[in-house]
Amino acid sequence: MMLLTGYTSKKELKECIGQPLQYEETSFHYLYYGGEPEYKANGSFVGARRPHLLGGGREFFAKITMKNNLISKVE
């Protein structure tokens, strides 16, 4: 599983280091059964832009590291 990001490119996401993440939670178990969310206020997870789901932009995948609800690193 991975989060869907609200950025049109990985470059745009990298330019937002130090800001809160724009995302859409995609964890089925979290959304419907109360399981763990994909988003972590502190830690790493995979985020993606999927144009065929969200429209516009280019497809990309990124490892996103968060600290205190702010983007600290994008790989």
C-alpha cells in the first residue's frame, strides 16, 4: 500500500520539504476497519502520484520521511 500525494511531480514534492504533506490515505484496513494508517507523523513510507486515478501530472513514486508532521526527506 502507499499514499497518494497531492503533488504533480517528485520535484514539486521535494520543494515542499519542511511543510506538511498533501496526501490521500489509501489503507483499506484503516479506512474501513480501524487498522493502521499508511501516513506516519514520524517515520517513512511510500507515496505516489497516479495520474489515472487523480488526473494530471506525471506518475512517480517516492520514499517520504516525516518528522513532527513535516516532510524532512524525499527519495
